[in-house]
Amino acid sequence: MAEMMEGGGGHDKKGKKKGKKGAPRVDMTPMVDLGFLLITFFMLTTTMSKPQAMELNMPDKTNEPVKDQLVKASQTLTVILGKNDKLYYHMGTIKDVEEGQYPVEQSDFSSQGIRKVILQKKAELGVDDKGIPKLIVVIKAMDEAKYRAMVDILDEMHITEAKRYAIVQIIPEDVAFIEKHFPGSTI
Amino acid sequence: MPKVKVKRKGVALDMTAMCDVAFLLLTFFILTTRFKPNEALAVDTPSSVSEIKLPDSDIMIISVGKDGRIFFGIDGQPNRINMLQRVADDRKIQFSDKEKYEFSLMDNFGVPLASLKQFLSTPGEKRAKINQPGIPADSLNNELRTWVFHSRYANPKIRIAIKGDRGADYKVIKDVINTLQDLNINRFNLVTGMEAKPQISSL
């Protein structure tokens, strides 16, 4: 198929005369075919979507905890990630809840779930003099919680722009507390 | 006026422009392509709205599988050899040059140090079939800590990413994070997939 066609065609006699003809025309069709074949191959094998990354900063463990960084219990929202993608939250400390000051409730990761709660609390508490929301979210995950739940809740922090949040180690008291209020949820 | 009869001939299309385009695209795809690495551990990452891209170079990836196995990998062959040498000196293990070379070819691995030598001496095809048990990261024998520690010496610019499966138990992730925090690493990345940021209606 690869044929060479002379410029004008038909004008040259016995092929001797070298006139001022254009460059010989090459049939490009097979080359184009090959080009597109290779393009298809590379398009299909390539991994275009680069994975995203989420930055996570943890507090320094080695330093002594700063004493005057105590936060107001009324500004903290504790979110506990439990088994089977369950999620529990309460304001204040466990003690406040036991005294009946705040309720402890169950929620989920939908847009009507914890997101609504965080947005509501954020709006209720307002911002401090630097314009940062006063709300502090404390995230505790049980050992049985899935990694996805952790990423989801961190994601909610980004979505709701709750600037202050921390991942805190869960203690047995928290698990017992959840078990007391939601029997059977931690077994 | 009489109609001029045009004799239809096969139209010779000038393919040059098309060819140019085809090869331009081809060059683009060849240069941007990055083949999917042959992964020993399948990790299905959760998705997030985060828009930070994971860097390609100077990166350490700690993968956590659905079953809780921990795999470890850094980029760059010289870095891998350097890291292995440091770990070997630390743990008093001898590795031959061939084993070091084999090690440098692996994107990630999940075998305890005790069986690493044997693992490296297994030929390639057989090795791919071995079910790697994962790197121990518990407090009694924290080999992950050793690897992370020495990889940071091998490449001081290294950044750390945790690539967890969405179904992995948080307990394992917690162990990994604790290991990093023990080494005074408090800033790291979580590898996630992409997700559209939802609109929040103001309350």
C-alpha cells in the first residue's frame, strides 16, 4: 500500500527529467493507523488519576502537655466512631452528659447526619476574635471502627470548615459510656 | 449552459496533519504514562474531598490492607539499597549484593525481617505468589519503626503517606500512627481517592 506519488503526475517523460516538482507525497494512512493504535494502548494503560492526599497533623507526644491549653467543655463536641459505621456524639465531657447537661446521640455520615450537627454547633458557638470557629471537635475512634469512618469524619471537618479538631486516643471509660447509653453497640 | 461533468476519482486525503496530531498525542501519552505497579497488596482507598496531590518522588508509603497487613515501600532504587544496608547493620543481618539488588526492585514488601533473606532469594515468579504476612508493628517487635527510622536516614527529604484500605480496622491504623509519633513524626499524609466537594447549605 505504501506508494509514492510524484508531485504533478504524468508530466515527466521517461523519468529522466527532473523538473521543479514538489516533494514526493508519501501515503500517511498506515502511519496514522499505527499512531492511533499506540495512542489507544497508552491511553488504556495509563493511570491518570493521581491519588489525592489528606494532610494530617498530630500533636507532639514528647512535649509536656501545655497546661493553659485547657478548653471549655461547653465548646467541645466529642465524636466517637464505633463499630459498624456507627457514630455517637455529645457536647461537653462524659461527666456533663451523666449529669444530664447534654444528651448523647447517635448519627451517621450522611449530609443530614453529623455534618448538620457540626454546622449547627459551629453556628451556635460563633467565632472567636481571630475569626476562627470556637467549636472544638474531639474525634475518638474505637478499635473496631473502620479506617473509612476515620477518613470520612476528617473529611467532614474539611467540608464544614471546623478548623479545630483533634484525634484523641479512646479510653475504656468512653467505650463503657457508649455501651451504657447504647446497649449492645460495642459488642 | 451545459453542465460540466466532473469525473469522480478517489480523493487522496492529505494525512500529514492527522499524522502530526496522532504523534503529538502519542508523545504526550508516552511521557505522562506511569504503569500501574504490580502491587502485592490490594488497597482500596477511601475517598475524600482533599485536593492535595500526592507527590511522586521522595515518598514513603505505608500500606494497610483490609486484613490488617502492613506493607512498606519507598521510592528510588539507591534509597532502597541504602535503607536496607542501614537496617541490616542495625539488625546484624548480612545481605549479598544480589539480594540488595532484588530488594531495590520491589515497590513495596510485607515480610518480617527474619524471613526477608529467604524471600529475596526466591525467584521472581515464585515470589509474586507468596502470601506476604505483613510487617510486624506491635509494641513487642516493631519492625515498622526500624524501617521508617532508617528510611528517613536514607532519604532525609522523604515524606510519609499512609495508604489504608477503607475496610481496615482503625486499630491497625492507630498502631501505625503511634509508631510514627514515637519517632516524632507528627505530620503525614493519608492517601485517598477523589470525591466531589458537596455544597453546604447555610443553616
